[in-house]
Amino acid sequence: MTTALVTGSSGFIGYFVCRALLDEGWQVVGVDSMNDYYDVNLKQARLDRLTPSAEFTQTKATIETPGLLLDLFDRYRPDVVVHLAAQAGVRYSIENPAAYFEANLGGTFQLLEAARAHPPRHMVMASSSSAYGANTQMPYHENMKADHQMSLYAATKKATENIAHSYAHLFGLPITMFRFFTVYGPWGRPDMAPHKFTSAILEGREISVYNHGDMRRDFTYIADLVQAVRLLVDAVPNHTTQHGSIAGDSLSPVAPFRVVNIGNSDTVPLLDFIAAIEEATGKTAKQKLMPMQPGDVPATWADASLLKALTGYVPQTDVASGVAQFVAWYREYYKI
């Protein structure tokens, strides 16, 4: 039986990754701090849907706890690691920067040290489209220079890429970093725009629309993202045999390491996304136009050609369909 260690297993993406692996018959070892950055009840509800499986176990702990992950590697010897645990949120990184250093940098360091002791077949680790920072050339391609992050959150995610590359080079750890693009869908985080907008629109409250609505995002539906992650688990990087074999590959010349965008290969105006929520809820949004928030970027757009070259897959759920599924889940979960 194949064993996966999934950090952030009660999180939005982590829950769906665990579910997909369990459905394939994997043993899944989860780790999650269950912290109160957002509603713990939602995290617990996700966890409750995983625990009936005999092949799922979860440890409640912060990944930066010294020795915790090493103990889990000692015990379970995972074949694959899916690293999703992190302190999320661009805006919160301004209010509580220490949390980002502890979880994103300290936690990733503990994970890499554990993997160094017991090397898995492949480590797939979450980064973010925010790593592209101040780049204005779009769509974003993995080989673009990305040195000017706009928030501490983004800076920590780019730093984890650099740290992971050094471990891949020094210790031969095969690592794929995913840069996610605005993931949404059922069971999504309450601090994200889809959840906040849907809640406000259904309750007749104002929604804050930043940069006066002049925002665009590459919205990626959760099922598409999980399918891409699952396929990339099997696309293990090997710089000695694969380097130069794929045009535009981000594979390192000195390490079994690459960066891959997971996005819809499209950029949708924020106002169109709000319109999709209005359509799905049957209500009109009360919009409060606001200036750009510190640390935010006006647009994101993924070039997903490398993902397609590696797996044959490109996310394809359109916003209208994805939003309708999210709103249906929201109404059911919150009994509205």
C-alpha cells in the first residue's frame, strides 16, 4: 500500500487531496494544527468526513514543532509527501508576520529535515501565484524571474521554493513546487473572496470590491486543482535524464526539482466573478468600491502549458459552473 503524508490535511485543499488518495486505496497520514485562523468548525467538518476511513490517521500539531515530522517519517516512511500546511492570507501577513515565519519557513524546514532522514519517492509542495509578485507580463510562466514579491506571505512562499531547491540539490530529494492560482469551490476558506461575497450577497450586506473592481484572477476550481496535483505526484522530476526534454520546462539543471503552475489558463475580471455569484444566488450584490489593498496585485494569469506537457491535463471548469457548485454547497452547509 502506498503511503502519503499530507500536511494541512484538514485545510481546504488538503481535505480534497486526502479524499482523492483515500479513494484510490492509499494510506494517508495527515497533520494539521487545527488553528483558529478561520472557523475551526469548518476544519472539523472536513476532518469528520475523512476519519471514517481505516486508512486515514491525523495528528493535531503544528508542523514547526521540533521532531514531530521526523517522528512521523520514522513511523510511517511515506512514499509521497504533499505539503500544504502554511499560514495563508496576504492581508493577515501584515497583521501577524511572525506566524508566516514560524509556519511557512520553520515548518517547511522541519519537513525537509525529516525527508532528508527518510527520503520519499516524491515531495509535492504548495507555493503560490503570489510568488510572481510585481511581474506584469502575462500569462505567468514558471521560468519568469520572480524576485519582487508584494507581501510577506508571497515572500515566504518564494523562500520555501528556494530552500526546497537547495535540499533537492544537496540531498537528491525529488521535489515539485506547485504555484496555485486562486483556488475556490465547496468547503472553501471563509477568508477568501468567493465565501465572503456569497455570504454578504445572501445576507444583503455590502461587499468590498478592491481597486474599484479593476482586478482579474485566474480562478481555479478545486476539483481541477486536485486532479492536477494527483497527476503531478506521478511526474517525478529527474534532472539527469529529463533536463531539456520538454520545451519550457522549469526543471533545475542541478537538482530533481521543478516549479509547475496550476491554473485555468484564463484571467477573469473580478466583476464577472461577482456576476456569477449573483446569478447563482439570484441576488444582486451591493458593491462598495475600494482602493487596492497593500500587498495585493491587480491580476494573475497562469500559463499551464508545462502542466499539460507533464500530465496531459489542463484545468477546465468555467467560472459559472464552479461558482454554481460552490453556492449550492454554501446553501447546504449553512442551511440557507
